[in-house]
Amino acid sequence: MRFTYSIPEILDFRDDFYCRPRRKHLPLEKCLDDFMESNAFEKRRSACFRCPQGRRNRENFSEGNDD
């Protein structure tokens, strides 16, 4: 069963959100850093490895910063 939810667009590094895999509030900057590091270096034990929430945060952040 697949659940859908809407996440408000997060466009600023200082914005906090609730990280479900880590079960705590994090700033967007920490999420993006950890998501990119865990996937770039294939840290499979990390909660951020292939995290769908981290991927969506990255996509939303990049879409909002197109110049």
C-alpha cells in the first residue's frame, strides 16, 4: 500500500522539517548534506541512503533555485 502526502515547498537552508527516518526535526541544510554524502559514497547503513523524503527535498530545493 502506498501513502501519499504533501510536503510544503522548502526553499531555504534554515527551514526545519520533520525527518521521518531519523524521527526528529532537522534543518534542510543537514538533510541535503547527509542525503548527498550517503548516496555519493554509498553509505548503505545511513538513514539517508536512498531516502525518498531527502530526494524530494533536494528536488524541491533545486526547482526553487533555478536562475
